[in-house]
Amino acid sequence: MHDKMETVHTSAYGVARANFDRVTLKKGRYVIFPTTFEPDKKGKYVLRMYFSSSPDFKYVCVKK
């Protein structure tokens, strides 16, 4: 069982084609939740992540 985790980063929704944030994270496990402004509205998106060191991560895509 996992403990409740803290939110590391969030950003405000805006009317823009792209959103960019630079975040420095401590070593650990993280989950990214792409969301839309309107609930239940589906759409396509691209998620790009850049690392300053070699990451050890697992990619999981959940489709409804």
C-alpha cells in the first residue's frame, strides 16, 4: 500500500496550443496525469520529457 503522496508540480489551464514547464525533481517515483480543461473531453496530445541524466522509467498508457 502506498502512502498519500504530495503534489510536486501543477500549472493553471490556459488557452494555448502548448504548455511548457521546467521542474527539478528529487530522485524517486512520479506519476504524470495529462488532463483537459473540460471534464470527459477527449483529445490527442504529445508529452515530451527532457532529462539531464539517464532516466529509469516505466511507460504505461491507460485507455478507456
